[in-house]
Amino acid sequence: MSTKIDERRVKRLNDLEAVSDNDFVLYWMQQSQRAEHNDALEFSIQQANQFNVPLVVAFALWEEDPGVNPRQCWFMLEGIQQTANQLSRRGILFVVRLGEPCSVVLKLARRACMIVCDRAYLRDPINQRNQIAQDAECQVWQIESNAIVPVETASEKQEYAARTIRKQINSLASDFYQSLQTTALENSSLGSSIRGEDISRVEDLIKKLNLGFNQQRSREFIGGTSQAKARLGSFLSDRLGRYDERTSINDPAVSYLSPYLHFGQISPVEVALKVQSKRGQTRESKAGFLEELLVRRELGINFVHYCPEYDSLNCLPDWAAETLDQHETDDRPHHYTATELEAAETHDPAWNAMMTEMKKRGYIHNHLRMYWGKKIIEWTNTVNHAYRTALALNNQYFIDGHDCNSYCNVAWLFGLHDRAHAEREVFGKVRYMSADGLKRKLDVDGYVAAIQKQYSEEKLQTNEEEMQTN
């Protein structure tokens, strides 16, 4: 265990010096929404101690943020409440303000010695960091804490597939499998006059944000580091040993950690260390999980970092783009609009159940996500329309939407990080998934009946709760 922040996680974003006679160090928290095993937080504390000033942590909530849907906002704010309480116990003021992030951060930074921020990978948050670095009157640092291996350390270029990054990222990972010790803050900021939003009532904040439409919070996925740790503990005890059965849809041996990793409510390094140290489990099951956590997850980070057009079909490899273009005019067996798809109004009961589960739960099994997306390609008029529809629905309803892996996985449906397969109508040489293949993985009739029963009962329960409230 060490207090040292690996220099490969640290990047200076401007050439200004720290303003040593200002009042505090400002840490703008966004990607790493946690008070534990957070390199950016520990770096900020160490800098505050060096300047003999307090640390203030800021968080900006913006109703125009394209990366947060209403369900995600519920989940995120549940986690923020926990983080605020944990920071308070360490003598750190946590300030939540409504508004465009650059404006929020720069206003607070007028009294700051320096600004510290989390590393971002997507276009809009990167632009925000660049704008802050340009307009700030003090030093700005960026710390990468949401990847096991920092993206530019893992590779200097966009990787073609998992097989091209696997060896090098696995060899580098051992350098970063290190527990991060906390540093005590020497000057408390809890007595500061800086004020922010009251975050004790999530529902009130959601209403203030005016996100545009009413989307139910998840009843199953509750945000926060404690929830992430509980899910990790359950996975280690009950499912890690049969992780090779994770493709089973009826009783999947999965971790359910994706939403928590997306919001940085738990560190991927902490997860990896817990998996590695778990006794009584086979090397194969641990390696299988680390393949997903390290290789596959960080392949997605590599993709959006090195591919400027990660959110368009221009990101596809040449062979995939060419074969889809050649089959653009093929007859489709069914045609559905984006509205019909979102309403789960297709001829396929299994697909409709997946769309319903996705809308209600904010999660579906990964194999079902693949089938769901492949059918959108098969049932829409053009490849571009299919891509836009799949990406929009993914980001609107999944709790882990708008993630690096959201863009990577949707592009995978169209051939990214894959190889050419036998040529067929509509898909060309892009991988196809059939209804018969789904039936070999899943009791389709049982799944459809279970989804219909579960969400009809949930609707009844919701109606009863609303009646009691009124």
C-alpha cells in the first residue's frame, strides 16, 4: 500500500503556476465519484497539505449534460450523497452546484491555489477540461483514476481488437495493481463559507434539473460506493467461481458492477485486487473476469481516446463499412421505426421483452444486448438509421449508458473489433445473431412470461404507491 500517485496517471493541463497565497485547492470531481481509492482525491489532498490550505471538492450538475439521463441521475446522486458524507468525515467540504461545468468550476477557482480534475475520454468533458485549463488563472492538473492502466501507457495507437492489446496491457497491469493509501488532510474545509445545493433529497434536485421526461429510477440498482462493494462481495462469494458460465442468461454469473464503474463509484484497481486475492477460486475464473475488467473495458477506453469519430459509422474498419454498404439495399424481413422499436412493438416477443426490461430495469444481460442490437440492424431501413437508433436507445435507458464501452459495444454490432464472417443478406460479412441461436441460450417463452409478469406487478405496485401518496 502506498500514498504515491503513479506519475503516468498525472498530466498538467496548462503552464500556469499555483497561486500559493489563495485559500484552498479545488478538486473538480466528475469521473471518479468516490472518496476511496481515488488517485485524483489523494493527489488533491497532498497538494493542499503542501500549500497548508484546505481542500474543497466541487461537483457540477448540468441539465444539458448529454451524458446523464434521468435514471442515471438518480443513480449518480445516490452515490454523491454517500461520497459527500465520506468526504465530510475526512474534513473535506463537498459542494454541488447547478450549472455548466466550466462556469461552476471557474467561479469557484477564483480563490483556488490550483485545480485538479479527473481524466475524461469522451469529447464534451475533454473540451470542458481544455476550456478550464485555458481560462483558469491558476495551475490545472488532470489525474487518471478510472482505468487500471492509463490509456496512453496501455497503447500509443488505436488497437484493432482485443487480441492486439491483450498481451501488452496484461504485462503493464502489474505496475498498477497497487492499493492506494489515504492521506490525512491537515486543514479542514468544513467551516468554509462556500455553499452549494442541498443534496439530502435527490428527488428535489432531479426536479430542479428539468431533464425533459419522467423516467423511473431503478428499483434494483442503487448508487453508491457501499452498494458497489456489496455487489462485489456477493459476486466474489457466490459467482466468481463459475464466471465461465456468465453467458447463461437464466442465472448469470456476472458482477453487475458496470454502472458503478461507469460513474467511478468504485475503483477498477480495487476490484481487480479483491478478485486476485480471493481464496478458493480457480486461476481460470479470475483470469476470465480480469479479461473483461482490464482487456475488454480498457479496449473501449482505447477506442474512444484514439478514434475522434467514435460516435459515428466512420469509426468502422474498412471491411465492415464496405460490406454493409454493399448490402444497404437488401430487402429487410421487417421494417420498424425508431418509435416502434422504443415502444417494443415488433413481431418478436423476445426482443420486445428485452426492450421492456431495458426501459424498466436499466440493464439486460450482455448476450441479450447483442441480440437486441443485431435485430435493430436487420429491421431498419438503413445502416446509419440502425446505428443512430441503437446508440440513442442504449444511452437513454441503460444505467451504464454514455460510457466508453457504450460507443465501443454499439460499434461492435456493426463490425468494430470483430472479424469478417460468412456473407449473408443485410449484414454482409458482419456477424449475425439468429433467433434460433437465442433459443439455445435461453428459455425464450419463460423469459417473455417472466418479464411480462414482473413489470405488470411493478406497475401495479407503482400505482398503489402513487395513490397512497396522493
